[in-house]
Amino acid sequence: MRTVRRDIQKLRDLGYPVHATPGAAGYRLGAGTKLPPLLLDDEEAVAIGLRTAASGTVTGIEETSLRALAKLEQVLPSRVRHQVNLLHSVTVTVPAAGPTVDPDVLTVLAAVCRDHQRLRFDYRSHDGTDSVRHTEPHRLVHTGRRWYLVGWDTDRRDWRTYRVDRMHPRIPTGPRFAPRPAPDVDLAGYLNHGVSTAPYRYRARITLDVPAATAAERIPPTVGVIEAVDPHTCLLHTGSNSLDELAIYVASFGFRLQIHEPPELIAHIRDLATRLTDAVR
């Protein structure tokens, strides 16, 4: 009985109303009248601060996150709240470059993935072509810079990866479907390979005079596939619809490199090098 009383007191200390009642019942849990304190350890609370401080890729997420954090801070212990505030006072956030996604679109996509509902949406591809797609959505994948939807394209009868910022779902959604086995156990690796080997107009193969691990620190997996050649060199497979974009990108690596293909890129870089040399004479 002493143990029961001790547990009841713990519940009351946490803010749960527990009423003593006569008879065999003994105690009764009353309707909640106030929110119990938020039970977070120091590391969890600090993680909230770091997560919120990070710039998001969702439209308006910064303001929403700050409102949520303000509410959380009201129930954090004083000592932990000071740690969170310390992180904000010394952190400067660099906004994420590129397009953001509408949170309402993410909500729709998350719901159809969960409920296994077919989805019809307008989609603009990387070359600017507009089309209407029909898919059985499987999972949302976030790379840190972009949101993607992995789904089975019912018209093309194959798995496809779509950039969420290029999608405009049509409501209402379609009927339910029986989920298919995933295209790969490692969805992150599947997406990285699919995005970096997309059918670009120009596909480049470049040898980098650095270890694969060093190249991976500089080149995001969604930009290109890095293949180790030996302990000192690696091969990069990447692509773009613009020769200028490819030329400027590879020049920014800061690595010694050799471009094998495409021949258009090799000729373009030679011409660009000549023009830049003339510009600084």
C-alpha cells in the first residue's frame, strides 16, 4: 500500500488529478485540468533548439517553428530553457537556397502515402515540360535540401522519383491500392542514384584526384554518384541540361580532375578557358 501511495503522489506531482474515493476502488483518476510538465532530458531539449534553429525547406516553417518552440519553452525547466536560449543567442542561420515546398502539399502527400491512396497531380519536369501524372505514392524522402516523392507511376508502369516543389496535387485523391514492395530497401540510396543519374541532356564522367571520402564531403549525393577507383582517386558521374552549369560546378570543386565525357563539355570548357584568359590579359 505504501508503494501505491508513493506512485499516486508522483502522478499528483506531475499534475494529474488523482482523487481518493471511499470503498474498494480507493483512488480515481480525474479529468485532466492542466498540462503536466514536459519531461525532456537536457540533450532532448537542446536538440529541439538545434532543430528549430535550422532553416527549413518548407514555406513558412521558420515562423511556425519559432511559435512552437516558444510554447515548449514555457514548460521547460529553467536550467534547460537557458541552454536552449543560449543556442539561439550564438547561432546564425543561413537560409536554404532554392525553392521551398508548400506545407499543405506535404500534408496531402503524407496522407496518401499512409492511406495507400492513388494520387493525380500536375508536374513540371526539369526541362520545363508540364504533364499530369498518376501514381501510387510510397514514401516522402528529404535530402536536407529537397523533398521528393517516391511512387509507382501507373502510366509508365515503373517506379519514379518526383520533386515535391514541382508537384501540384489534384484533390480529391484516388481510390486505395495494394502497396507494392519498395523499389529498394535503402530508399535514400535509391533516390540519390535516381536523381543524380536522371536523363539530363549532358551526362559527365570525371576523374577526381582525391579519395572518394574526400569528394563525398564536397559533393552532395543528389548531385552525382561517386565511385572509388583506388585509395587516391575516384570517378564522378553527374549531369545537367546546361554546359555552363556543369563547367562552373566542376571548376568549384578545388580538386585536380580530368573530364572524360561528354565531348561537348570538353569543348565548352576549352572555349570558356580561352575567353577567361583573354578577359584578364
